[in-house]
Amino acid sequence: ANPGISQSAIASALRFDRSTLVQIIDRLEERGFVVREVSAHDRRSHALKLTPEGQTALADLKQVIGAHEDHMTRVLSPEEKQQLLTLLARIHQAPKGD
């Protein structure tokens, strides 16, 4: 993952409202998956780090996602898979609200 990433950077990357993201991070912190630390670069912001439990959960989640992606795209050729990824990236990069 990205140890020390700021909440603002995550909100921006995911296009989440910051208040929504704070609620999600609160729950992840309660479950012991992440910890908030004062940022070494900006004392006004928090740096997020995965705990060992969070790292285990992330590894498990990556396996589940990979299996799901394989299942969903098994009927596609390699070229079609690449085209799908290209189109999904384009959708993701579209300005919010379009």
C-alpha cells in the first residue's frame, strides 16, 4: 500500500468527499486495520499506515479481487481485456459530474 499517505490524497484519488472518507477511516481504525499518525511533512494532516492486521486483510482482499476479475473476464481475449481496462481507466479519469 502507500504507507504514510494522507487522508486528502486518498479522498482525491477515490473522488470521495473528505467527510465520507473520514467515516470510512474511522471504521478501519476501530477494526484495527489502520492507524493515523501526525504527518512528518505537515503537522496539520494525518498520515495513514496499515497495521499488521490491515496488511493481512489487504493481501486476502487482493486474492479475492484477482479471482473475481479472472472469473468475470475469462470469456475475453487478451486484446479484449486490454480494451476493457483502457475503457475503465477512461471512465475513472473523466471529470467528476460528467
